[in-house]
Amino acid sequence: ATPIPATSSPARVTWTRSSALRTWAFWSVSAPFALAIFSQAGFLVHQIAFLEPALGRNASGIAVAITTGMAIFGRLTLGAFADRIDQRIASALSLVSQAAALALMAGSSEPAVLMAAVALYGFSVGNVITFPALIVQREFDDAAFGMLVGLATGLSQFTYAFGPAVLG
């Protein structure tokens, strides 16, 4: 009988900052979320100024509270399902829902539409900073988790620092 060759496990990747920055795998996690948080920071800083002409100051403040409340609800919902979903598909749906909410807000001055749009937007707000770590945990070597999440977060923070000025 011919012996069956032993199967070797795949070679373990040793991640460094520079090796991560040269891979599509890293950028496919980092870039979309850096752009999303850039947009979020810009919108959230200017949310009252944006909504006030259509809603008035008081209702715009309520809209901010709705955004915040839905952000909490969205994170709790994600936490309940995060380990049972395709996190890339869920994050794509999250980002599309935010874009749709912004489009609704840009195209309407109807108070009910604006309030529904801020609720939809808020549902994904907290998840934009949660998804990258979940994806890194699932798709990369455990030993590199802290370094990769730190690098992705640093890139996001650098990017979103410009959001309020650019979108203002």
C-alpha cells in the first residue's frame, strides 16, 4: 500500500504594518470604513445645521437624539447576530443604507422623511467602527489582530479628521 502523504497546514502569514499596507486584504477592510467614518464625522458634526432649515432647532435636536438612539439599537442588534452573518455583506448593506439615508435627507425637506432617514442613518452609525475589527478577527491571523485593528483604526482616524471641514 502506498502511504498517504501528510497534508500540511497553510503557511502562517506573519503580518507587519508594512506587509499589511501592501495587501488588498487589508485595504479592502480599511479603505471603505475610513471613507464611511469620514462621511459620518462630516454629517454628524453638521447634522443640526443641515436639518434646522427644514425642521427647526428643537426638532433637529430630537433628530440627533434619534440618530444616537438608533446607533445604540444598531450596535446591540449587530452584537446579537455578528457571529452568524457574513460580516462583509452586512457591512456593505450598512454602508448602502447610510448612503440611501443621506440621499433621502438631501432630496427632501419633509419632516417625516427626514426623521425616518436619520433613524435609518443612525442604525448603522456605531457599526462602522465595529465591523472592521469583526472582519479582521474572522479573516486574519489571531496574532496580528491588535496590530491590524490598530492600523486600520489609525487610518480611519486620520481620514475622518478631515470629514467635518470637507463636508462643511
